Amino acid sequence: MWSERHRRTREKMPAHDFEAKEALEEGVKLKWLSTITEAGEGSITIEKMALDEKGFPQPTGEFEELPADSVVLALGQNVEQSLLERIPNLETKWDSVQTDAVMMTSHDSVFAGGDMVAGNDRTVTMAVGHGKRAARAIDAWLCSERYQPAARHELATFERLNTWYYANAEKTVRPTLDIIRRQSTFDEVVGGAG
């Protein structure tokens, strides 16, 4: 069972209504107004938050330990760095983690990407690219090597694009897995063009 801890309330959550609805349908449990303060071997510790008079979440000093075997931080465009403050020698600048060309931080063995690194367009495309580059660098680091990024491809100009096969088409509705299958499998939820 997946669960999500969220610092905000549902009204302030930066997600589309259909995304939250689908997550709830799939059994995700949402715990509002809480933030992760520590990640351990088999659990996480969260601090409960309360809204101040301006509607912003504030720490309460009330903590709760929850079982967890892994944590995936979806940090959004404003990075919550409190978990990173305990990492020694981690260099940050203007609320961004500094990384080298292979996404390694100033702390050996810690890699970062996406919204939390400097000089980022803060798009999904950029985050996916960072993840791909970091995965290659992590693999090399685990093998006691240093990843060397490949040379950049030549810029694809308009003349080099093959656009002749595109056509105007009606919008289609993609088939989705029924809720029972979504909860019991890791298959794709939304089907392809067929």
C-alpha cells in the first residue's frame, strides 16, 4: 500500500483533481499537513504541521514514526531541503544543491537532480534527463569508475525533421485498467494507441 505525506492541505496540493482521485482509487493513503523529518532503516519520522493565520503550514513539534522501506521524494518546484541539512559538506547556493557534470553533489556518493539542482529549467523533461544521467553516474560510481557523458548530438534543425506523416486527428480516449487490476499489478494504468 502506497501512502503520501504532504505538508499542505488538499486545496494547496499542486496536483490536478483527477490525479488525486486516481491515487485514492488505487489505495494511496494521503496524510495531510505532515513533513518527513527523518528517514531510517525501516521507518520514517514525520512532524505534524498546522496552518498559521495566513494559511501556511508550520511545525507543531508533534512527531509520528511510520513504517517505510523506501522513500521517494517528489519535491516539486520549491525544494524542501530539511532532510539534506544533516549531510556533511553538502554545498548549496540559492536553495539549490550544487552538482558536478554527472549529478554528484559535493558529498561523495550523494547524487541530486531535477528541481533541487542549480541552473535547471524545472521541467519534467529536465528532471527525467537528470535522472538518466545520475543513474549512469551512480552505476559507474558503484563500479569504482567515473561516468563520462557522451558528446552532444548535432542540433536537429527544422529541415531535418520528418513531419510529412503527421495528420490532424480527433482526440481519442485511452483505455484504462479497472480499479481492481490497478491495485494488484504494476501494469500500465493507461493504455496505448492500440
